[in-house]
Amino acid sequence: MNILDRFKKPTPKFFRTMRNLGIGLATVGGTLLAAPITLPAWLVSAATYLVVAGTVASAVSQATVEEEVAPKPQNPKQNVN
């Protein structure tokens, strides 16, 4: 399965929630970085980490797919020794 196929398949509910939280973190961090006022250095640094963490969480969560697993066939004629 290539990466394009992975992004087209359905995403499990937990990872949809994580993706949305990641988008929110990246948005908050980007908003702080784009603020038209001077912010303390620690806040700019924290905003940069928020953007990176949110982007990574969103990308990883979007690439997670719900795979259907076929049940193992049962062999009624197993050899028992």
C-alpha cells in the first residue's frame, strides 16, 4: 500500500480526534508566531514547538488507517500427535 492509498482510506475515530487536536495546536502556535506584537522569547519558543507538534500529530494521525483483518481459516482436519 502506498502513501496515497493510506490517505484515501478511512481513519479510526481516535485518530480523527488526534488529528483535529493537532490542527488546533498548530493553529494556536501559528497565531502566536504571527502576532503583531513583541512576545517574550519563551512564548515564541513554545509557539514554535506547538506548531511542530501539531503538524506531526496531524500528519501521523491522518496516515493511520482502519484495516479490515480477515479471520484465519480454521482447518477441521488438524493432525494431533
